[in-house]
Amino acid sequence: MKTKFMRSLLAVLGIGALLVALVAYNPSTTTAANLTGGQYTYLIDGEEVAFTFDPIAKKDGLLLPTEVFQKFDVIIEGGTTRNIILSKGTVRVNLTIGSTVFDLGGQPKALSTAPIRLNGRVFLPSELLREFGVDFTQDGNFISMRGFTDKYVDVKDLSTSEWGNLKGTLGFNNMVKLDSGVNVNGDFWMLTPSLITASNLNISYGNRARLLGLFETNSLVLVNLSNVSNKAGALVTATTYLIDDQRNQYDVQSVIDIGYGLLNSKLAPSADRLGVLVFPKLPASAVNAILYYDTNGYGLGTFRTFR
């Protein structure tokens, strides 16, 4: 049976438009928190900032009002159409309302949740902030953001030999045992500004900016895993740590996803993972550091130089 509301829409819009209207009219997602501010606390570089609208919490991610992106000088075009363009410096993102697929500099990528328009306002996935050099974390109703806009630098093209020499001094390869007992191939590199800004490293401008910002206060280990087995498993990052020349131990502080899913999530057969382990900053006097992984029962390898 049609409700009075639906009959009115049919009379005014017709069947085709009714379907679109019903998508927009979803009482389960329209709440006071969606339309006002104050339920969430926004922190930018540690300072509380008031925005007009609270985010919208979805099952697969958080959607932020466009004013948050504009706070970080992101230019937004097409806010009244289905297609939206976000740009800042050399970074350009093309989005479509209702779609998880987006274009980043000509390359297709996927979002965990789709951007939406609610009561004429556009809300964008929080994960997009990282494409513009903004680190984003959420703890309950507290949202913390840190911008690394001053870290945008020119990406350098390295020759094959230059890239090989750089990786050779700062990295190694070894087999890693996942929680399921299966061994996978792993490449490990101690990141430096030279590595982070090398064009040979296939990561976004936003992630480069984020890593350069973290580099100031942390030691960063890039991990590339390839599962060549026929069994799935996950890397146990909680048992991974660094030991320096003085036998000081440094535990993993956090894990950063820079491609293909979170580094310590389940790795299916034939799948890859690319992510960064964040450790406390090693002292400048450190010349060698051994990466340990207790599931293997031994040191995976040694990073021999720091620059």
C-alpha cells in the first residue's frame, strides 16, 4: 500500500524520479547529528575547531562535511552535481555521489564507503583526507587531524641503479611466517626522505606527505608482502620490533595502510600488501637496526645505514 508521502511523490515526480528521491529520503540516516554540529569534537594539530556539521558514521567508514576538507585548502568543484572534483596542488580527485570508485590523477581507486548528498549537503569519506596530506584518526566522538601540507615536495625520478643502491643500503628481503603458519615473501625498507620522495615508490602524494611528517618523530619501515602460497594468513605486527646497536627495543606504535588494505589484515593467496610500520624514533647514533618478528623466532634482517 502506498503511503500519502509516496503518492505525493508519484504525482509530482513520476516513477523514475521517485526511486532517486527515496534514496535521498532515508530516515535511518537522517539524524540530528547529521544536520547539526556539537556531537563530535574536531581537533586540528591539537587545537579544537568548530564545524557546522557533525560527520555521518557509516558501517564501512566515516563521512565528513566538505567544510573539513576546505579547512585544509582543498578546492571543491561541482558540489551541486553528481560528479565532484577535489583538488589541491598537484593532487586531483574525481568522485561520484553514491559510488565507491574514484579517480586519482588518472588512476582508478576504491573507497570503503561512498560520498553522499544529504539535505543538499555533500559528505565525503574521511579516508580521502590522506590523499591531500592530512593524517586522520578517530577515537569515539573525537576526530584528530594533522596536516602535512608543508611537506609537499617534488617527487624525484631515480635511475634503476640509483634506486637499487638506495634500497640495497636500507632494505632486505626475507620470508615471513603468518599467523596461519604459512610463509610469504617480504621486502622491508627503512624509509628516509630520499626513499619517500622517489618516483619509483608507487604511493600517493598524500601518503608521501604523511610519511615525511611522521619521519620527524618516528622510524618508519615499509613492508611489501606477497603471498605466493595457497593459504591465507595475517602478519602479527604486535610481535614485530626493532633492536638498535645498544640493544634497545622499539615496539610498533601503529600501522599505516598505503595500498591494497591494512598491512596486518588477512592476506589471501596471490595477494599483496604494502604498508608502513611506525616505530619510535631511533637515535641518530644508530648505525644498525635488526627487525625482529617473534612468530619466525629470529631476526628478519638488518638495516645497516640511516641518513
